[in-house]
Amino acid sequence: MLDLISLPKAHLHLHLESAIRKDTYHEYCERDGVLIPQRSDFPDEGHFRGEGEWNYLTAVFSTIYSTLKTKDALERLVWELVEDEAKQGVVWIEPTIYVPSYRHIFGDDDASAAFFVSTFSNACTHFGTHSGFIFIADRAKSAEEAEEQALLASRWKDKGVVAFGLANLEVGFPGLRFQKAFDIAKAHGLLSAPHAGEMMGAENIWEALNCLNADRLAHGVNAVHDPTLMTILAERQICLDLCPTSNLWLKALDENVTYPLKRFLDLGIPCSVNTDNPRVWDIRLIDEYALCQREFGLSDADIKLIARNSIQFSGAPRFLKDRYCGREK
């Protein structure tokens, strides 16, 4: 049986805050007298598929944010995250960070960026792994704010930021208005890695390709409904940073649709496997790999390909790709 832990891999779709350890999360909530959200508290009200799960997710995030009050708390989160990833054979960690969330601690975004760069560097050196960052814009905020974040990401490109992304609920927040922000990021040599095709269909992915010039897609699972789109993804080698447990929890696909990871691979679409929000769904990266083996009929060769893709299509430096992929990307 393939040893999933010793298999070199990258983690490309990991929201920073949601990587907080369970014990640490509970400790902080108890300290602050904060109630931990429960899924049963968030019923579906019919506005969109997966509404209850989405509202639960956002409640967990809000709770985590409310407990991360100090630099020391963030530093602990980073060090524990890096240790946990290294123990799973992760050689490249690429966390997604919405930097404005930490203005209450650092005062301005550049100070926050400096903290993350230095703290991850120290932790990765200690635990023997490597990291880069996806700085993101928030779909629910203005285009001007997104452009500010693109400029921030660009300023930190040579210090650890490797990609620019776009997150939050796709429904009601089209990506087109963020085109200028992604143009800024791409002009400075950053990868474009927006969320797309999670809670909306193939049209959302087309928008990410045509307007945001995506190199990778966070999710992209709903490409399965559009054969032409799948052909384009394969031809352009657009990597889908899939998160099976998260996609299933959030009902990203209709119940009668088989999770399409195997189909994507067979069509030549590069895919990586990730956790998205490990604290929300109580999973680890190796749990996702095991799920893919157990439930989706993936062979050892498929699993090795996914792990290789995760490094090859990441923002990792050339030496790391050469070491683990054996050729340049």
C-alpha cells in the first residue's frame, strides 16, 4: 500500500485561519467565553444549495478570527500549522491569506505581510519544509479594495507571495469587476489562483479564465458539467485545486453527480487535492488523499500524479520542483 505520509506533496488550497489546531481553537474559545458554532444551528433556507453548510463555515471563521487577538496567537497558529503539515509529508505549504483581517494586530497590511513572511520562514526552517503565500481579495468587497490587495501582493512577490486569489461566496459576486486587480497581479509575475466553480457552475469558471486569466482554480469542480470547458482546462493545463470533503459538505455538486476527480485526471486536467478548511471539516491533508483512494477509485499512480501536480503547479521555486518533479515546470 502506498505510504501517503512519505509521499512528497504540496498543500495549495488551505485557508490560514482554518488550519488552527482543534485543541488550540477550543482553548481560545473557552478563554474568551465564545460558543463554538454547531452545524445544526444553521438550517438551509432555500437561497442556494449548501446554504446551511456555508453559513456554518462562515460562523466558524468568524469565531476563529475573534479569538486571534494577538501576535503571539498568530505566531502559535503558524508554528503549529507548519509542524502539522511537515508531519504529513508536505514539502510546500501555500496558505491563502486575506491580509486586512489582521489590521487590528499590526496596524497596516505591509506589517502583517512582513510578519507572515518571517514567521513562516522561521517555522519552515525549523520543521524542514517550505512555504509561499496566496494573498487574496474578498469578492464581497469593492474592486478598489481588491486592487489595493493586488498591489500589496505584488510588493511582496520577491519575499514569498507567489499568487493572487479571490475568495468568498461566488453567488451574487461576479469576478468580472476584479479584472483590473488580477491584471495588476499578473503584470508583476504572480500566479492567478481565484476561487471559481465551487458554489456556481461552469460559467463562473469561464469568467475566471477569460477575465481573471487564471493559472489555477481553487475548486473548479463544476467544470464537470461542460465538456468544452474540460477540454480547455486540459489543453491549457489549468490546475484544479480540489477539496473533496469541503465540496461534498458544501453540496457543490448535485447529489446524482459522481465526484469528478478521476474523470478530470483521465481527461488530462491537472488536479491537486487539498483540505480548504481543515478546522471546519475536521480533516487533514492525508485524510483527503486517503478519501480519494477509498471512495473515488484512484490507483497508486493516480495518487502519485496528484501529489506531483501539487508541486509542479505550485508557486514553489525551481529547485524544489526539480527535486520532486524531476523536470522543470
